[in-house]
Amino acid sequence: MSTKLFGTDGIRGTANQHPMTAMTAMLVGQAAALHFTRGEHRHRVVIGKDTRLSGYMIEPALTAGFVSCGLDVILVGPMPTPAIAMLTRSLRADLGVMISASHNSYEDNGIKIFGPDGFKLSDEVEAEIEARSFSNMAADLAKSPDLGRTYRLDDAQGRYTEFVKQSFPKGNTLDGLKVVVDCAHGAAYKVAPEVLWELGAEVIAIGVDPDGFNINKDCGSTQPERMCAEVVATGSHLGIALDGDADRVIVCDEKGELVDGDQLMALVAKSMKDKGTLKNNTLISTVMSNLGLENYLKSIDIFMHRTAVGDRYVVEAMRKMDCNIGGEQSGHIVLGDISTTGDGLIAALQVLAVLSEDGRTASEVCRLFDPLPQLLQNVRFDGASPLDQDGVQDAIKAAEKQLEGSGRLLIRKSGTEPLIRVMAEGSDAGLVKQVVNDLSQTIERAC
């Protein structure tokens, strides 16, 4: 059995198979509890989840781990990942845990841990928790009188709703805007429509009937076709698609045409610069963001700094460089003055704020640059990574030479799924397609 638990975004895998078993969840709960136990105060942890069936297995297992180490557990039920980060700080908890596999299908689940400051853990802290999970912790467990207690926070949804609404510009309103919101049958199925309605919008909510199996199925930010069609059919001004844990967002304009995270970051960063609130004139993004975004930002005197893939690395760079906006092409957008992690609903509100202030249509407002031709293909593999094979490495070098001077190539192993992601972009769309197809076939043959 592999002793590797943490990946790009916490722990993730098929439910009831290692590492996403009840036993592992309990051990991780104990290890995290012991790591964050400091001082004589009564320690507490906030636990939230999305709508997957397996949440009913992982939640009590984590709870048992924390209670066995003397921590009180605050259960909030289905809530967005960023809500758990916010509540951890608001309740002065010692850590927060979100049970979710984000945009994955219901068969998977995951564990994301936040420190008392509401930020995701560093690689070093994750490594310490991971190592402790596989050690003998029997001597460190609480004595019988010192066991923790568990209770539910009834007003968690209301707390988060008000927090999100406070991110919307004071004095502004969504009156007159018709908005489609697709909640992916996930964690935001209650709070997202409520926030939009309370701010004045006419709301058409889809993906709000979770049954434990349908999270992200034919809906949400990774499959937004239904949202786009609904926007056109209802004559709405904007469509908003969240993923299963609502930490990312993709939108579409009134024509049903998609607007990705790169365009949204450009829009919000420009708005912040115009208002004088953009810190250090810098936006943090990842290696996946389109060169068109970088070129556009440069044209308006905004510097773009790239990080490894994962909003955790974006946030780390934001904190190090004192920046207040960062994100990913996939729709993870972090507004550092408001939240400590990606929040799809807060990001969507910033876009809606620009729309309400500008007065033009979304198709006129939301596209600030023409992206360079970019193509991404995923190659699934079993066992060892095919990237280590000499033939694959030779093919990668040859592809890089083909794109030299006109584009770039990015090959990486997914941190959340057994996939090799092959991405190329450049000025010649035909060459980009050829390079990606040829390289993907080479990797498939090596699997």
C-alpha cells in the first residue's frame, strides 16, 4: 500500500479504496488533530462536505479521529470549500476540513485541510501529517474524560451568505439582471441561488437537486453546456457555473458563449487597477494560463507571475509577493482582500459588479483579449507514469523544438487523477493540434 496521501489539492481518490477509506480518514483526523493541538484551550475543528454519497462515510470517520484526540467537532453539512476556510477563521477554530473531490464524479472523494488562518496547508505541514498518520499514535490519544464533543452549527449557511454578500460593492445592486446559476448538484446548491436573489437578481437555478450520485454529472463548471443553453433559452444576461465544491467558476455571456478563468481574471484585475485597489500591479496565475492573458496584462501595465498548477501555489505566491488577485484558467480565482482560497461565488459577484456598473452586455464586457490557440488533451494511465520512458522524453523534446519561438508546450501529471495532461499553445493552430495529437498518441502507446 502506498504511503503517499496528499496530492495537488489535499487527499483524493475513489471512495472506499485507499486512500479514501474510513480507516485512513480517521487516522488523518488523529494526525491533523495532534499537529494542531497547541496550548490548554478547548480545541475545535470545522468539518464541511459536498453532496457525495461517500460523505456519509468520511465525515463520521474524520469526526471519530478528531474526537479521539480531544477536539470538539463542528459539523456544518454541505457547504462550499471557501465557506469552510471562512468559518475556520470566524469561529477561531484550530483547523478546518472540507470533504470533497471538487469537480470529480461522485465515485471519488477527498479531504482538504485548512489551518487556523483559513489557508491551505503547506507541503511541509502536509508531509508531517502524512508521516504521523502512518505512525503509532496510541499514546497520544485523549484520556476518557478528555474526549471531544460533536455538534452542528445551525446558522453556518447564513454566516457564509452574509460574508459573500459583503464582497459585493456597497450601494450596488443586481436589480434588472437575470442570471442562470448552475450549482453542479454540489455544495453550493442552497447558498448560491440565495446570495444572488438577495442581491436583487432574477435567478434561474439549475443543478440544485443533489441525490448523492449526480454531483458534476452533465452540469457544473466542467460540463457547462446545459447552463449555456439555459441562458439563451431564458434570455438571461449571464450564466454562472460552479463545480462540486464551489471553489471555481466558469461563466457564459448572453449568447451562451463561455468565458474562462483567464478572461475573468483579466476583467477583475483591470477593474481593480482602474479603481486603484490592485496591489503591486501584479496578478498571480499558473503555467496553464494562456499567453494571450499575459500579453494583454502587459499592455495595460500589469505584471503576471506564473506558479505551478494548483490554487494553493497561487495563494502562496500571492502572500509572498503581497498581491490580492490570482487564479487559474480553470476558474479558481482568489481575491486576497476577501478570502483565503478560491471562491467561485465571490469571483462571480465581482464579474456581476462590473456588468452592473458598465451597462453593456456580457459579450461586450467579458472578453478583453484574444487567446492564442491552445489545446489540452488528457491521457489516462495505469501504474507507473509513462513520462519516465526514454521514448516519451524524446518525443517531448522533439515537440518542444517544433514550437520553439512560436509557442510553448506543457506536459504534467495530474495531482488529482491518473492522467497525463498534454497542453500546447502557439500562433499556429494547426501546428498546436498536430503536436498535441502526436504527443498524446506517443504517451498512450507507452502506457
